[in-house]
Amino acid sequence: MNSHLHKRDFIMMYWAKIQSNCDMLGIKEMPNE
């Protein structure tokens, strides 16, 4: 993984992973940020 990622990029990837997991669990209430 690129160690020079910006904090925003890391947060966006982090949220994308959480959203994927929540979609698998059938959870649809996610922050729209």
C-alpha cells in the first residue's frame, strides 16, 4: 500500500470498505459524506 496516501484518501478508502461490509449485512443507513 502507498505509504504517502493523504488522510482524506485513507478515510475515503476506509469508508468504502465499511460501506461494502454494511451492504453485505443489509445495512443501508450510512453517512452521505
